[in-house]
Amino acid sequence: MGNTFGKMFRVTTFGESHNLAIGVIVDGCPAGLRLCEADIQKELDRRKPAQSSITTQRKEKDRVRILSGVFNGVTLGTPISMIVYNEDVNSKPYEEIKFKPRPNHADLSYYLKFGIYDYRGGGRASGRETLARVAAGAIAKKLLKERFGTIIVGHTIKIGKISAKKVNFEEIVKNAERNPVRCADLESAKLMEEEILKVKREGDSIGGIVEIVAVNVPAGLGEPVFDKLDADIAKAMMSIGAVKGVEIGLGFEFSEKRGSEINDEFYIENNSIKTYTNNSGGILGGISNGMPIVVRIAVKPTPSIAKEQRTVDLLRGKNVKIKITGRHDPCIVPRIVPVAEAMLALVLADHARRSGLIKDKL
Amino acid sequence: MGNTFGKMFRVTTFGESHNLAIGVIVDGCPAGLRLCEADIQKELDRRKPAQSSITTQRKEKDRVRILSGVFNGVTLGTPISMIVYNEDVNSKPYEEIKFKPRPNHADLSYYLKFGIYDYRGGGRASGRETLARVAAGAIAKKLLKERFGTIIVGHTIKIGKISAKKVNFEEIVKNAERNPVRCADLESAKLMEEEILKVKREGDSIGGIVEIVAVNVPAGLGEPVFDKLDADIAKAMMSIGAVKGVEIGLGFEFSEKRGSEINDEFYIENNSIKTYTNNSGGILGGISNGMPIVVRIAVKPTPSIAKEQRTVDLLRGKNVKIKITGRHDPCIVPRIVPVAEAMLALVLADHARRSGLIKDKL
Amino acid sequence: MGNTFGKMFRVTTFGESHNLAIGVIVDGCPAGLRLCEADIQKELDRRKPAQSSITTQRKEKDRVRILSGVFNGVTLGTPISMIVYNEDVNSKPYEEIKFKPRPNHADLSYYLKFGIYDYRGGGRASGRETLARVAAGAIAKKLLKERFGTIIVGHTIKIGKISAKKVNFEEIVKNAERNPVRCADLESAKLMEEEILKVKREGDSIGGIVEIVAVNVPAGLGEPVFDKLDADIAKAMMSIGAVKGVEIGLGFEFSEKRGSEINDEFYIENNSIKTYTNNSGGILGGISNGMPIVVRIAVKPTPSIAKEQRTVDLLRGKNVKIKITGRHDPCIVPRIVPVAEAMLALVLADHARRSGLIKDKL
Amino acid sequence: MGNTFGKMFRVTTFGESHNLAIGVIVDGCPAGLRLCEADIQKELDRRKPAQSSITTQRKEKDRVRILSGVFNGVTLGTPISMIVYNEDVNSKPYEEIKFKPRPNHADLSYYLKFGIYDYRGGGRASGRETLARVAAGAIAKKLLKERFGTIIVGHTIKIGKISAKKVNFEEIVKNAERNPVRCADLESAKLMEEEILKVKREGDSIGGIVEIVAVNVPAGLGEPVFDKLDADIAKAMMSIGAVKGVEIGLGFEFSEKRGSEINDEFYIENNSIKTYTNNSGGILGGISNGMPIVVRIAVKPTPSIAKEQRTVDLLRGKNVKIKITGRHDPCIVPRIVPVAEAMLALVLADHARRSGLIKDKL
């Protein structure tokens, strides 16, 4: 269980890293949306590894195929299924560490839960699973853009101890995709890239922070009490493997503030209600208020490092040491950007359906 | 919608702050658990206001009544419904600000979504709703304790700029409830209390951070991909009104770390697998590994402050100013502690049912 | 679990027959619907026993109270909770048969599942639980009527071997509520009433068939594949305790027919597409087509009869005999009519929300 | 939406009849079940057309491929995805009737709901979708058999006016698969086959009734109130395209009976509680009692007949006539048998997980 996200715009993913395929079913996309494989591929290509020296050198083509739900280039309102066959799979490095769970990986907890796990490439817990999210998110993004003009962009704002300086939305849109780190502050981007290469040379890995912003989000998304928009966003983000923290608006900074400093006061402009500041990140009482939604997520360092580590041998029941080989990302932060965008799009599309703003047909 | 939490241990709450009652239905509690109103009341009393000078002086007795699901002091496996009638309700302060949404409150976004809102005491978005969560959480806590020996405790670790020093689990258990701030570092507790009283005198409010720890959590809770244990915890926490950030284990601190610094290495002790460190907060790949679960949440300052604020008049469509009167918490952090404990208990109980570790009957 | 119905117009019920109260939470009713307790009471009174000599003589006042979700006579979009306290409860007759499960009742299977059951008045499995459905259904009915002009009526078409003759929709509306059997063919109604009284005198019980018809149902309700409108109707109906069969349109009669006899051919009238016949009962491919929805349900005889019956003593583990005393309906069919109407209304309201035809606000 | 069935043993299907593929994801199958493609193929082959003269002569090979969730021949606890590519697809006959909805088919209601429909071979509403159910059901069947010894068999008991005589469980197991009609009464089987061939020659179609029986079902499956086992069975069955009626145990026959005639009395045998009769079909109060589960479903005649029929031209908005060509089943009843078995298996597996009788691992 646990492989479905959303209530009305529902996404179900499947596939292990070194099994035959990774795929996803999107159920609840309204009929009448123009959609083709290029719409999906474009986003998948942003997530693909081996695009620069700072990511893993695995060559995954990740060609997506739409198997159902689209007819004559238009969605039918039926499940859209998409599939990517696994290629360039090399399971050999995993044979040596079979039944020796890698620290900070899911190996051990899967074993404790299921009594079995696919040790090849992380199996179901592989970061490769996120391509299914990106494929589904591509549809949600397109739907939101066509229906509301919503634009969702993510960018890296921290790598290790290097923080990007604050930039405005236009700069994020313009600059984030122009460098391999996906940092909109181009000066910091350079430093971050160097830091990642240094960490890579040392056989280590490093964490960071990604910020995702959505503009032109309709007001009224989110439900009272448990299915608050920020609650669902928090779940969506924390469901990404390497993410260990989520904050909305000022987030943890709120803890140091006084009410008089951070309350977003209201005013009317062109018959619409706005706030002078946006400390609450576009969400009040769990419901969007029309201001930009701002989310930040903490990404932990990739667990697969070249250094020797202590672990246990599950079969023999004794302490052992392992060295992880294979091709791994020294820093997963830049590749998480499109995944986080996709997850935000999925939450927004789901709530747009739930509120009735998106119906059975466009 | 959105008023139900959980898939198998399901909690549905209802009630507005100044309407007749607040209540909750717990569906999915196994049969055979000894349960009485005192079990619930004990937790509700921890959340109750007016227990010290740093909380609101509203006198809410909050007597809970179990209406169903329990027979001869034992749960039946049928829905347990609990109700608390609203008393000491004073709606007068709200008449003046009717249709003038309070900054940082849910008023405006409810209005945008529903075209109507109960302006008295926050209506459905009132913090008072959390008593329903605490009542439900009391059952989940008891169930987890009886079935697995799980203990869940929360404590305040930051108020404004005052941070508590790190203490161990025993000290949290011993000290957190011994002071009104619920801070386990008793020295900082004193400073925090003074800070809150100062803020109160100035007609302002202040935020903080709460940490929640659960020990003796069975391994194997949580589902792959979307319903990861940490994802559901993130949702649960972020669904608490004032919470704007959630982190697991090292959380945002991960962003500055290298893999070699933070990977939790494994070893065997007494036939069970442990980690030397617990940076991942007891959860790997979204599944509990048996180590303590550690969560921290960022709490924003209470929006209701005495200072004059700018807002809009929804009926007349023009900019106005308001002053919020009434009795409000200058700092909601200490009262959020039992709520956050409750939410963590609900997530764990739900996943214990989903995994089959808890069945139809105890 | 299992006490919630619907995905977007969600109903959660609670309460055992002889515990403190029966109640229901309706989550997902849009904001802006005028609603008061009289709207609910009107429907509850139709279900109430002791209204004629053919039903149980228990005097249940069943006064409903709305505890939340309505403000100034208008729904808020938040959960509407309704409660009825249990009165005229006499648990004495059940003491004698404690741990001696009554044949055809839920006693034994609850015991097998939960290891415990509330033996007083059927506990959670009591027919009394249906008042919560009727209360929720009253809201759904009102919503559907105001939004689409939908009218839902039920009537008894068979009691034992007495079948009513076919009447048209107007006659059902006019006659069904004018006799205690709720049969729209007034001649058969008389015979049915006599049959029930005869069965009652003999300490026995009898079954029957109810038909429910909904007109002015918008086209497009229902989802492909599993959540077909007729599938959800079947579930809704079969979830009523005494119901053991459900059919749509011609139903079981289809089994004897040829395609050429029963295909509903299309034609255009006033720019809208209709069918010459309505053998499919208003649903094609699981989706409403705008024609009247026609459902029939088989109701088994009330299990509680005065005659001696064989059962087992659960504590002593041996075969015994019991005689059930207390006040029971000799025929539950007429009282099921408003319950079945309620369930159909719940299904339609849920699918109207799911399709986006009903939104967050009216 | 609507393409997912089950809460804990969850099945999501996708695919249109003439699009690229039909497939299914099974989420919630415990880890540790031995599973290979032959387990699935065996059941798919029972559903396949063109196996005798009484079914359509389309040659669908329907080779299934497992893409994920199985590793070294054992389930992982992760989603099992299965795919069948569409072959022998001939869309030409559908071009002529494009935008002229076929009576009794889903064409029109899909058009009304979505504003578009895939007119080729019924699109998503095609009977071909049921192969995904059979594939998923094959896993559920295997799981139930290994875990509880549950056996599920279906057989045809009526075609048109020809009713099979009642046979016992052993005869069903022995005879049902030995004739193309799947009727366990071999004499009636002959007559049914002749009837179907006659109907076929006349360019017409015919309906029937299927009975499904499950033995060795554990007691305690099903949830109180809405998610009763019979309610979920009713939904499961009615979600099969051609099914328009469902009954449990005596079903509609109950309507003519008295309580004293049909109450299933209890007795103890070998420390287990049984009933002398099984009129309630193994389910009491919505929960299985350990006796065989007995379900019957009414199947309508195939809508596609050779005779000319009246319909409308959606583009031109006028009444027209059509003749459906192509290869169609004159009677779908025999091919529904494996589908109905699959659906029953899915319901039982889901409830076994929900009750905790089946856990994360076998």
C-alpha cells in the first residue's frame, strides 16, 4: 500500500529500480486536456541524470510512453497510464552488499517490514521512482496552467553551508534552469557547483535546501482541519525520499518572531484582496488565499558514499563493514527540484478537483 | 471535507468554537481495550487553557463524554464518539470584527472558499478544534502503550530567541510537565515564561518550537512511496493550525551536512539491530526502524494581538483597521505540546493497523 | 472501521442501540444550503416506529439536534453533526439471551470478529442505526432538490407473496405515504397490511421488496469501472441490515431477455437525448443518462421472532434453545423505505460532488 | 476517477479496448507470496474469447507480463503491475457508428459526462477491461488459498429461460469448467449452449444468471454498517459492466419468506459454530460467519446486436438508425464467470487485510 497519492486527482506509481519498468497511472485528470508524450518527456528530461558532472553518470534515457487515457491527442477522463522501461541497469555492485543494509538507506526497514527486499539499486525505495512522480506532475502542471495560469518553479537555495541570496520570482524563472545546480542566484550557483565537485572527489555527499513557488494559485484550495493545503503539501514533500523537513512561508523562522512582526495585513487592489507581506506563504487556515505559495524543503546528503561504513549481515547476524560502489549522485538537491515541483502540482490539482474548480471535463 | 484523518484508525472531528459542541469519532480502534472517560479527560486537562498566567483566561471546563463504542468499560470495535459541549462562550468581541477578516487568521480564506464563515471565535478554524484531536489521541496513546509499550512525549525547545539546551529522554519525561511552558530544561523554562509574560504585557504574541519523541515504536510502520511514516507525520503536524514547519531527525540541519557525518551506521545488540546515532529520527525509507522517532515543529505567533491592524471590510469592499479584543493566548506553543503528541499517536496507531500489527481485537 | 460512506459527500455514523446516543457527521455538504432541524426531523419521523399497528410499539421520540456545521440557518461547509439520544431503552429482554446469539442476527459474527458484542438491542448492528442514515439523507435530499430538482421516492412493491401492481411515478408520490405499508397500489396495500398483522399474531415475521425511484437526476454521475453509479447504489442498499438483494432497471428479469427486447433506443426531444424505454434504470456504463433511476431491494424477514429457536451458549460451548421476547417489527419493509431513499440520496450527492456539479459552495 | 477498488488490497486498472494496453496495479499484496506469470495467465485464459463457438471470434492472445512487485518469484510487498498489450484490434466497424451512440452501451453517458469518448470497441467501458480484474483476482485467489484454503468457484445457473438444477459444491468444481457455458448441471449446459447458438444465428443476444460460491472463508471479514462484506460484494459485482442485479444467500427469494422458515439456527460441531441451513449465504450483520459465501448476479444480454436500432447523431443532433457490425458475444454470461470469481476474491482479500488476518508479510 501507500503507492497512491491524492483523492480526486489520483496518482498511483509502481516499479523497482532494477525491475522491468517504472510507471504511473493518473486517475482523475479531466477530459479535454490536450496531451502528448512530449509534454511529459520535457519534464522527465529535467530530472534525468548524467546531464552534468555533478550528477550520477548513469545513462538513463527514460523515454516515456502513454498507454491509455489519451485519444487523438486529448485526454478522455479515463486513467492515463505512462511507462518507462528500465535500461542501463547494472545490478552487479549490489550483489556484494546483498543482505548488508546500507546505512541511511531503506534496505533495513524494508527488510524488517516485508521480510524481503529488492537489494538492487534500492528497489522500490530508489530515487528512480521519482520519475513516475515527475511524469504525473507534468500533467498536473499543464492542467493548472491551462485552467488557472498557475506557474510552479523550484530552485536550489542552499548546498551545504552555501546559501543563495534572495531573488525575486522573475529571476527564479529566468536563472534556475541555466545552471546545473538549479540555483537562481548565479554567483552562489558557481560556488555550489564547486562544493559538490569537491565533495564528490572526496567520496562523500552533501545536502541542501530547495524552495518551490507557485503563482496564480486560485484562492479556496485546501480543506478545513486535516486536509489543509499546507498539510497535504507537507506530506507530498516529505514523501520524497531524501526530504526530511518542510516549511511553508516563514516556516521555522516564525518561531523567533512576534505576531506584530509577521501578521500579513490585508488590502484591496483591483477588487481583489491581497496581503502587504506573504509570510504565511499563500495559505491561511489551511486554505489558499491567492497569494504565491512558498515551500522550502530540507534535503539530506545522499546516503551512498564511497567511504567504508559499519553495518550488519542479516543472514549471519553479525556486525560487518561495507564499501558502496556503483554510480551515485554526490548531491541529489538539483535533481529534486523537478520532483518537488511535480509534488506541489499534484497537491494543487487534487484540491482543485476536490473544490469543484476543476470538473469532469475542462 | 477534510475532517477525517487516518485510513484504518480513522478520526473524524466536528464542531465550531462557538457552536454547540466539539466532538470526534474514532473508527478503527480494536475491540478489547479498557477505556473510560478519565483516560480522555486526563489528556484534555493538559490542553485546557487558564491553567497558568501565560495562557488565555477563558474558563473552559471541557468535560468529555463518551457516547458510544464502549460497553462495560471495554471498547467494542465500533465507533467511539466523544463530545464536549462548548461553555464560557463569549461571542460579543467578534461582532465588531464581523466581515473584517483578522490578519493571519483563517477568516478570509474560509470566506473565499465557502462564501460564508462563522466569525465567532474562529469558527471551525479555532484552536479549540484541537481538543477533539487530543481526545482521539488519548485513545491512540493508550492503545500503543498497551500493545507495544510506546511512550510519546512532547516538550517546548524554543520560545522566541530562547532555546532550551538538549536534554535526554528521561529528563523530558520528568521535567516537561513540571512548568507551564512545558520545557524540560528548567532554567530555560523560567526565561521562556518571562518572555511570554513580557510579550503578553505588550499586547503581542510569540512563536516557538516543539519537539515530540516516541520510544518503543515497533519497526515496520509506514508504507513505501507516498504514505511514508514521515510523510504522514508531516501532514499530521502541519494540519495543526499554528504549525508552519516540520522536520524529522536532523531535519533542516541535514542541509549543511555531509553523508559521512550523518549516516546512521548499524550494529547488532541482543539480537536486535540498532543504529549508533539516530540522525534519521527513527525512520528510514519512510518506515520505522525501531529507534526513537523524533519530530520538531515550528509554531507561529498567535495571530490575535491587541495592536491595531489593517484589513478589509468584506461587505463594503474597502480598507479598514481593526483592534482584536477578547482573551487570547500570547503564546500557543505550550498548549500545542499535547496536540502534537496526539497527532503522532494517531499516525502510529493508523500505521500499526495498516501493517496488521494491530488487528480487529486486542 | 466501515462506518463512513462516500468520498466527497461523506457520512460517518456512530452509536449502539442501547448506548447513550446515535449520531452522524456529514462532511462535504457545500456551504450556503438553508438547513434547520425540522428539515431532518421530518424524515426521521417517517422512519420512527409505533406509528401504526404493524410496526414495533417502542416509543422512540428520536428528536434530532444539529450540533455544528450550520450558522444562522445556513450550512458553513464544515461538518454537520447531528445527534439523537437513546430513550425508551429496555435492555432487560436481552439479559436472558446474553451470549446466546440470535439466529440471523449479527450477534455471532460480531462476537467472532471482535471477541465482544453489545448484546442489548443489537448494539451497533441494530436497525436503530439507520436513523443516522435518514438524518444524513435528509440533507442530501434537500441539496439535490435545490440544486437539480431531483425527487427521490420509495414504495413497497411486495410483502410475502403479495405483489403490488405497477403504478406510475405520480401515483407513487401521491399514494405511498398514505398507508402504513407504504404501498402505492392502495388495494394491495390493504392486503399487505392484513398479511403483516396475521404474521405478527403468529409470532412470526415476513420479508418484501422496496422500489426506489429518482427523477431529475443530472446526466454524468458515476465513474468508469469500479465506482459506477449502480455499483455504489448496490453497496449503499446492501449496507442496510435487512437487505439481501439489489437490482437496477430490469435487474434479474434481464436474465430471461434478449438484447433486441431490452435495448433502450435513443431519440432527441427538445434538444435533449432520451430513451424510448428505461430498462437500464437510468444508468449506462455506470453513468447516469438523465432518465429516472430505478432500484429494487429485497428485504429479508425480521430475524427476531417469538418462536423458540436453536442456538449455542458461547460461554458454556453447548447447544441451547432461546425464545426472543421484547418488541419487534413483524415486517421491516415499510420502515426501510425512508432508509433506502436516504441511501440513494447519499450516493447521488456524493457523485455530484465528485463530478464537480456540486462545489464547495452552492 | 473510480478506477481503484479496495482499501488495503487495492487494485487500479487502466486501458481502453483499442488503445495500446490494458493493465492493472495491485497494491497491498503481502510480501512473501510465490507468484509467476503462469499463475495469472491461467485465469486470463479462462476469460479469453474464441474458445468455443458461443463466444466472439476475436483472437485475443492476452499474454500478461508482470512488470514490478515480484523478485525471484516472490512478491515484495510493493505494487505488482501487470500489462497486456492490445492485439487483433480492428477499429474499422466503429468508424461508421462514431458519434452515433449504441443503445444500452456506455457511449452516450460517457459523452454526456466527459464531452468525448473513445468510440472504438467501447473504449474504457469495453468488456475487455475485465481482463485487468481477472489478472488482479488471480493474485487474490492465490493469496486466499494459501493463507486460508479458500476456494472460489462460479458457474452459470440460468441462460434465458433455461435454469440449471441445483447441484452441490463438489459438482460445481467438477463440472462447471467442462462445458463452454460453465454450467455445472451438464444436461442444462447442453440446452443453454443450443439456446445461445440459436440466438446468435438470429443476430440477437441473451442474458443469464451466474452464481459464485466461496468456501473456507475465515469468519470475521466485513465491517459494521457501511463496509459490510455483502455491501462490498454487491458493489464489486455491480461494477462488472453487464451485471444489473446482485443477491446474497436466498436474496430476492427472502421477500416471500417468513422468519421462521429462513432463520439459520446455530449448533456446535468440533468446537466450531455452524448453521443448519445457510440462507444468509455466509454473511450475518455484514460479517462472514465461516459458512460458504453464496452470491448470484443477473447478467443482461450483450447490447451489441446485429439488428437495426434507433439512435441519435450527436454531431448533427438528429434521430438516426444504426446497424452494429463487428464480432460480439451473443451471450456474455460464461465469460463473466471468471470475472465474478475475481471480484469476490478481491473483496475477500481486501477485508482480510483490513481485519489484520493478512499482514504486511505472509
